[in-house]
Amino acid sequence: MPPGYKINAANDGLEICPHTTYSRWGETTCSTCKDGFLCPEGSELGDDWHNSCPRGSHCAGGVQTKCPAGTFGNVERATDATACRDCPPAVSYTH
């Protein structure tokens, strides 16, 4: 079984693993992407560094959630909302 595919039980054919899932060489089913990573359609790895969850977001089960307005995230591969921090207050300068 090639990576990024699963067996389609309805017709014993191959079916590409959908977005948020992956399969390694020889596996017959797709697995959920590992937290902190994204898995595009046809992924063969659930923790590919090229698909790290980007800064300003957190990712669980291959689903990316961006930090809400007024917050920021400065680490890659964040797995939950605790990675989103409040933005510092604006500083005004007077001369």
C-alpha cells in the first residue's frame, strides 16, 4: 500500500487519505494527524516538520485554529489555545 492512501472497502481499490489524516507505507487505513501538525490530502507522515502548525495558530487533529484578534502566538507546533497570548497594551509616546 503506497503512503498517503487507504483501502476503499466498498470496491477494494485505493483512496487518497483526506485532509487531516495520513498513512505510512504499508498501512491500509488513514490515521488522524498528530497534534501540532497539519496533514494535507495524501500525507504520508502525521508529524512532518514541513507541515508544522504555523505561529499564530494552534493545531489539533490536523485542524488549524488561528489565534483570536487581540492575541498572538510565537511558537510553531502549538497544540492548544494556551499558545495564544494577549497582545501587550499600546504605548503612546508624547514629546
